[in-house]
Amino acid sequence: MAGNAVTVRREDVALWVFERAHWALPAIGAVIVACAHHPLMGPVIDQGGDNADHLLNEYALANAAAAGDNPFGPLGLEFGMPLLRFYQALFYLVGLVAHLVVGLDVRTVHNLLVATCFALSPFAFCFCLRRLGLRRFAAGLGSLTALASVGAFGNSFEAYHGIGIATQSMGALFFPLFVGAFAGMLRGQNGWAPAALAFAAAFLSHAAMAVYAVLAGVLYLLVVPSDLRANWKRLALFGVFGAALVAFWALPFVSHTAQMRAVPDSVFRGDAKMWWFTSVTEDEMIGLAASGRLLDDAQTPEGVAPDPLDSQLRKISFVGMHRTRLPVMTMLAAIGLAVALLRFRRSANRFLASGLALSLLLFAGQDDFRWLRFLPLIEHVQTFRCTYLFEFFAYGLVGVGAEAVLRNAWNRVWGRRGRLRMVLAGAWIAASAAGVVAVGVQIAWLGARFIRPHDQKTVDEVLDAVGSIPNRGYPFRVLSTERWNVFEDWLASGDYRPVCTHWLGVGPSAGMQLCSSIGIDPEKIDLFELGGVRYFSGKTKRIDGFAKAEDRRGRALYERLKNGKDRRGADNGRNLLLDSGRDDFLVSRKAGAVVVVCDDAQWIWLVRSWLSKFGRRAGRVDTPTPMRVTRGGLRTSGLLDTARAIVYAGAPEESGDAEALAAFAAAGGAVLPTREIRGVPAARAGIGANLWKALATAFKDSGRSRAVGAQVAVTRFDDPRRSNQRFAFGVRSAEPFLAVLPAEAVPGWTATLDGTDLAVFPTGPDLVGAQVPAGSHALRFEWRMPGWHKGALVVSILALAFALAVSVRRRRR
């Protein structure tokens, strides 16, 4: 009996090992990822790419929590929306909670999250491929080979060490988990609650994942036969709770994106300066596929003649890679695709092959395939980000191809007899192990080479340089003269980030145009003011142009501020800080405000046009300043008393602006509509490209007085906690004036004058403005979360609690 018991245990162990041996492959991948990221352990920051940008966002959230600000509100950053309404919300939220609860340094939390997410992503990808229906070792091999593309998907391992890896780490973990959980729900392997939770995690991990999670779910329902009659309840619960879980993020994000940040990918296609947004044509894609390099690095080594296909592959991969490999991955993917097409009846093969075809079409975009516009959320897809989706499906096919090759080779070896079989088997196992070791060594070497962290001492020194910036005047932003240099980004971490970043295509609509027009010309101080920029930072030798800039009367435009001491008592003088010296609000002291009512695409065009026309004469009294008002807000804006012209695009009858326009025209104001408005005499209809000529004529013929603007005395009452959501001022003026708070005009900003509510509106461009009457007043600006935002947050919290309870109950049962 004892012998039999031992035999049974051995059989059980052997069966257990056989059933789970494929998990050794993602485990190997996790070890390799951990080895590659070892330079990031500790309170350091990677010098490359976007890591500094993302870490600054986390610092801003931590500072907001310390000041008592609402983390879901605006924090003075230039993205055009609050951070937790921007992409990567879950990464920021988890990092913030870990920092506040555990007390770890923000940099340490950031690095641990990046390394942990990437280390777990091979397991997530393997789980996904298994739930889709792939064989065990096909799933394991897919997860291991995907390390060439950072965890589960992405451009390439080397590329992300050069461009910044924080953005993709959490998406690489949760997107595969969602696809696997969704397929498992329809196959009866799990319930609706895990699928909804995985959907929410993928949705919140990255804005691109929000789109791809929806696309992947729809695609699976279309190409994989599912018993909808048996699953309709699960699907309904999944849909309801999936939407509820992301309501706090999705509703404000979509609303804000639709209203204030409409800069679609198609705007930049064909622009040589923005090549990473450019779509890839069908011919280019076919040529790349025929070359056998679609999944392999693009850039040829130094000293070798460049391949003409390099530039085309760079369009797909978004950044230049550091070395070229043999097209092994592409060939394995081709073999996997052939196997999938031969066995197309299998659900996993059908899904992977169809997904690969869809993702290839997305590279060409809606310009080449008009029917793509009917896909959900497709208008928010940026071409270069389709790499994530493409490689997700491609590396699944790589696993299928690798398993087919290895299984065939193993069968041939195992079919031999005698000692030769053992010799060949040993050689095959040794070669496989050597290959895994070689890949691990290479990736670990790449991590050591391309992750270049600043040590804690250096980072602390630069952080200390901004610690003594005086908190006076209106809130400020910091402009960097070295846009790509991490030091200047760090200098902005005290309150505001640089107004200019490399995300020209996805920043705020008008701020992007200001940034590109301002450049680093120190004499454009009026444009800096319009952009909400007050302080400037940089190394002494790179910022001399600002330090020496003078106005026409020979007075210095900028005041040099003392940096004070760092935490070790040493001087921080080498980090130069300059103040534009503005101690009052931006006031409409030009030839009178031009009220603009338009959509975002028109506003972008107008800002670009205005800057090109008046960029060098922004400070002159005869220069009209555009101030934006949303539709339906003319009557309450307070601008109609001092404005000399209104540019109106759209149908005022639909927004209730018709009466306000008629009264404005009757008082002598000029109305410039894009089409005829009943009851409103137009100075010039159909303005088109002749806007500024029409404005010049309208100003000349206007019967309204020319408001030059008053001298305004402003005293700011500092909040000891340096809030970015609460501002108090004492103001004194002999005439009415327009007060502009240089903060993004997101929904929720309020103003009070002597305790009475005061209307606020977006001003030129996209800042918070209010019309203040003459006299001495107490003026306050405060951001309060709108009621429907609070409702969405409560819905998400309740949905999270219920979904977790259902998941725990199901697992216990």
C-alpha cells in the first residue's frame, strides 16, 4: 500500500508538472524583465524619454494631496485637463496611494510599479492566450518571445528604454488580462465580475488601451462564435458594471476631449515635423511585410548603409531603434499565421488572424480605409499607437509558429531510436536553453545600457533649486529653454511643468500653438503672459538671452531670483530662475477684446492665425486679443460691455445667443458670423481666411469706445499650502477690467467678488477669466468638482465594491 501511495504521488506530481510546465516560460520572462530593470531600484529617475514627465505628474499629485487639493481637479499642468482625467490615470492613482499610505519616495514607488508591471506582463499574456484557446506551450512561447517587445506588446525593448517606459507598463499587464477574462467569460471559465474589473483596469491604464479594449471585445464577438442566448445576462452585467467602473474617468475625459482638446491624428498626417503621427500606406506595409522585418528593429547599425525601409518602419514603431536583428520574429509570425489560417475553425486562431488584419488596416487609418470611421472610438486612435494592438496579435501568432516548429522538430527527434534520440534530444534542449540565456543576457545588457538613472543626490539637488521660488503674484508656469533636457523638467516640479513639451499633437488646443510660436524668444513676453508663463528656468549658459533681455526703454524684462540653499546647505546658483515680474492679472489692455464663439478646430486655426499675424506686436494697444466664450455663455460672460467685436461660428439659435448678439450689434458692436444670423446685422458674413481684414474694418467702423484697459493693483493672499485650486486676491482699479487666471479652464472653476458669485469663462487662449468691475474688491478663484463628476465617482466606487464582492464570493464557492 505504501509503495502504491508513493507511486500515486509521483504520478500526481508528474501530471501536475506536465499540466503547468508551460508557466515556466513566462516565469523566465519575468526574471529577465526584473534583471533588465535593476538600474531603477531606489529613488532614482531614468534620464531617457518620458519618465521625467510622468514622474512630475506624480509629484504634482502628491503636492496636491499635501495642499488639500482635489486630486481629480486641475493641478496647474499644461495638458489641458486634470491629471487623473488624462491617460495613465490608474498608474498615477496607484502610485499616489502607495506614496501616501506606505510613505515611500514617489520615485521609488514609480520605479517599483514600472518593474512590477513589466515583470508580470508575460504571465498576463500567457493567461490571455490560454483563455483564447491556444495550446499550453504556444501560449508560453508567445509570452516569452514577446519580451522582444516589452512584456506583452509595444514597439521594441530597446526603443522603450530610449523613449520612456512608464507609459506602457501598466497597459502591458492589464490589456492581456482583459482580453483573456472577456474570452473566459464567454467560454464559461469565469464570471462577469473579473471581466469587468479587468476591463476597467485596462481602460484606466492608458488612454490607448481604452480604445483597444473596446475594439478587442467587439472583434471577439464578431469573429468567435458565442452562445449569446446563454451569455446575455453575463454580457449585460459586464457592460453595465464595466461602464460604471470607469465612469469617474470616462465621462469627464470624453466631455473635455470633445470640447477643449480636439486635435485628431489626421491634423498632423503629412506634416514632416510630426512624422510619428503619419499613417503608413498599403504599398509601404506590403513592402515591409515582404522584407521580413515587420516585427524586428528598424535602424541599421552605425557604419552600415541605411536600408530604405528603415524610415517606413520608423513610422510604425514611432521611434528609432538601436540595432537590427535577423527577422526571426517576423518569420515565426508568418508561420503562425499560416498555421492559424489552415486551422481557422479554432477560435483562438480566428481571433488572432482577424486581429492582425485589423491592426494592419489601422496603420493606414481612415484616410485610406473610409469604413474605419464606423469603428467605436476610432477618431481617437493615433496611428503610431496601433503598434501596441498589432504586436499583441502578432506575438500570439509568434507563439503558434514557434510551437509548430518546435513540436515538429521534437517529433522528428523523438521518432529516432536508441542513443541518437537521446543525443538529439539533449542537443535540442541545450540549444533552447542557450537561446533563452542569450536573449536574457542581451535584454539585461540593454537595460543596463539604456536605462540611465540620475542618482538620488543629483535629483534632490535639482528639486531643491525650485523649492525657494517665491509664491507671489498669480499662479505661474515654468518655461524650459532646453525642451528635451530632464533637468529643466525637474526644475518645474514645484508647481507647474514647462508649457512646451514634445507632445505637441496631444496638448491643449491653443497652448500647443502658443508654445510653437513663442519658441525661446525672450522678447515675446506678451505671448508668455497669454500662455500663463511667469517663471523661466535653465542652466546659466543656456538662459542668458532671457537674463539680458531689455525692453525698448532699456529696462530688464526679467528679474533673477535667488535659488537659496539645497537640503545640504549648499548654494543652488547654477540653476538660474527668472521672473517675468508680472504682479498683476493679465488684463484686456489691447484694442478691446474680440469675443470668439467657436469649436475647437476653429479655435486652433484662429490662434495659429492670430499668432502669425500679431505675434510681434502683441503688446500694442491696437492689437485685438481673442477671448473665447462657449456657446450659450455670451450673456453671462461679462465681456459684452467692453468687447468691440464678436466672431461667431455656428447656429446661435441652438444655444440661446441670438438675443445677446442682436443687443451687442444694436449697441454699436461688430458681429462677424460665419453665416447669416436672423435679426443680427453682420459686419461681414462668411469671414473665412479674411478674418483679420474683416476685424480691422469692423474695428474702424465700430461705434463702441476703444477700451485700452485700466491700471490694476493686485495683492495676492498666499495660501501657506501653495494650492493650485484656491486663489485669493485684493484688487483695485478705476475702470472695469478682465482678470485672467493662468490656469486651464476646465469645468468646475468658480469666482466670487466680495463674496458674490462671479461668472467665469475661457479666455485667450483657454485660461480662466472673469470680468471685474471698477473699485476695490476681494476676488477669489476656486475649483470645485462639478456635481456630475462627483456622481460618476460615487458610481465607480460602488461598482468597484460590488464587483469585488461578487468575485470573492464566486472564488470562495
